[in-house]
Amino acid sequence: MAGKREGKGFKGFVFSIDAILAVSIMVIFIAASFLLIAKSSQDAYASLQMVRLGKDMLAVLEKSGTFALWDKEVLERTMNSSLPQGAGFHLQLDTYKYVNSTFALVDSGHYGQQLPRSTNVYGARRDFVTMSNGETEYTIARLWIW
Amino acid sequence: MVKITGAGAGKRGMFMTISVLMLGMIILSLVFFLSEQLIASNASAAESGDIDRAAGTYANIEEEVSRIVSFYINVSANGGNVTIEEPVPFPGRMSDALDAFSQFEASYAEQNVSINLTNTKSGDFMIMPGEIAISNAPGSFAVTPQNSTESSESLQSYYVELAFPAGRIKSANWSLMSNSSANPISVHVRAHDPNYAVVLDVYGNVDRYGTSVLNLTDALSNGTQVALVRFSSPAALQVQTGSAIGLKTIVEFYNLVTLEANDTISVRSTVNKTGRLRIA
């Protein structure tokens, strides 16, 4: 009788070990799946594409003379019609003049929406010089898109 | 139904356990491998982003330097033609504008930017390929090719236009002419006043490796020389004048050319980019 009880105890132990092993493997499998899904959903090259889109947009706006207008409505309409649907943007234009060997901020404009806090935001920048009537202005255009 | 009991059942149980363990290990290894690949891919994307950022800043600065230069002198390279239109003497204000821009970038650029514009400021450029030097000195403008096939031999023709103040120009005559070459350069020199009331056109085929000199003389005084256009070996051009004039030069080549300045732009961040400044 004692031998039978010992045999049953051993079988129970093996059964427990087997169950723990099965649960562990299942947990590993689920964790690994979640890890891979999470990592693969972050497209590392998407940011590069968005930055390039931003740069191209700044170049087009500058070369077409849209920045020179300083017209909020025109700028925002142009941006909204050029960006992919559902994308947001914030544009900042800072203009400096070279006075007495220093650069003085003479104009600053903000366009578009407020920067979001919980979304990935991609930034692009373009510096450009405008010369007219003997005056030179240095402008930094910063664009954030999301 | 066959029931396995005793030692057979134990062995089968052990075999099952080992199989499941191995399966777990294979899954773990696969996850580890894929995870490493994802990390490497992310690192590669980050590096591409850094390269892109440095290249973008470099291109932006190069474009703006070219724009500042183009505001003071008209330079362009169109296929095999290079056009340079500038006042003589060379505008000194361009140097101040380039200095101010360099200072602006040094102060506000997000990366560490250094711009060397020594040659650009003095109006010295380079037509590439062939390293044909364009230089400006007080009262003088020169195009100086190297003595080589891809430099002096690539040059096809010169068009030189000199715009003088009213009543300053009277005649244009060759004081020295070398046209014995079997492989000459076609030249066309035009001198005129602001209203084109006086227009002097001189054409010729000059020796690529000889010296030919065209004298332009004054209308006001007694035939005093107001400018001199010299073609000399190897296929070089020099314009000298004591007065303020407008000068337009078109150099035609057999091959495609670009215009560079013998200066560099450097952008230093996680990725560095240094290159020679291309003007046109």
C-alpha cells in the first residue's frame, strides 16, 4: 500500500512539473509574440519619410514665395492641401536682421495647430536668406508634422 | 486501445517533455534572432536619419551661399556654357553678406557648421571638370585653364561683353593677333555704351596657345586705352580695365561643366559631411 501511495505521489509531482512547464512555455510564447508585434509595428523608416516630406514642403513654400507673403490663411491652406489627409502641422517662422554685428529677431510667426503631446512628431528645418531694397533678412522655418 | 504502462509510459513522458522544452528553446532563439534584426534595422534607420540631416543642412547652406553670390553677380552653368555677369571692380559688399550668413549659421544652426568662403568672397571660382580658374583682381578678370586635354582643349569659344559708361568707348582693334593654330578658339568681343548708341563687335579665331590682344580705346581723350582683352596660352582670357564697367563672359565648352568655388562647407554632428561648394 505504501509503495502504491509513493508511486501516486511521484506521478502527481511529475504532473505538476509538466503543467508548470506547459504554462511557462505558453507564457514565453505569448510574451514573445507581443514583443515581436510591438517592435514590428514601429516602422523605423517612417520617420525618415516624414522628415523628408517636411523638408520638401518647406523648400516648395520658400521657392514659390509663399513664406514671403506672411499670410496665415494662404500658408495654412497650402499646408493642408499638401499634407496627407489626417496629418497635422505646426509651422514657425523666425526672421532675423543683422544689426550692429548681432542678429536681432524682427518677426516671428506660428501657423497651424498646437504641437500634440501624445503622438510622434517629425521636424524639418530650412534656413533662407532674402535680399531686397538693400536689406538682408535671415529666416529659419521650422515645421513639425504628425 | 493499447495502454502503455510502466517503463514505456515514463520514457514517452520524458520524450514529450524534452520535445516541448526544445520547442520552447527554438521559439526563444527565434524571438532573440528577430529581436536582434529589429534592433539592427532601427539602428540603420537612425543612422540614415543622421546622414539625411547632415546632407540636408549641407545642401541648404550651399543653396543659400549660391543665392547670395547670385544676388551680386550673375553666374550660371547651362550644359556646356558658363555665364558670368559681374561689375568690374568686383562687388565688395558680397563679401560682407557672405560673412554675415556664415555668422548666422554658426549662431543658429542645430549642427556644428563651419563655412570657409575665402575664395568665393574674392570672386575666385573653378569650372569643373578641368579645374579652369576664374579669378577677379582689382580692375581685372581672368579665365585660366590648365594645360591639358580636359581643360584648355575642352574650351570651344569665348563671348566677352563690356558695358561702358556713356561716351567712353570709341574703337576696338587687335594690337596683337595669333591665329595660326589648327585648333583655334572662336572669340566674340562686344563693347557698348548703356544705350547701345555705340556698339563695337569684334570676331576672331585665335590661337589656343598663342597671344592675341584687343585694345579698346577712349572716345573722350586722345585714343587712350580704356580696356584690354587678352587671349593667351593655354586658352586663357584676361580682361583689364581702369574704369568701372559691366562685364559679361560666356565660356562655351565641348563638354558639360559646373561652377564651383574652391571653398568648403562642413557639417559636423553624429555624421559629418564636408564638401566643395557648388555655385552653379
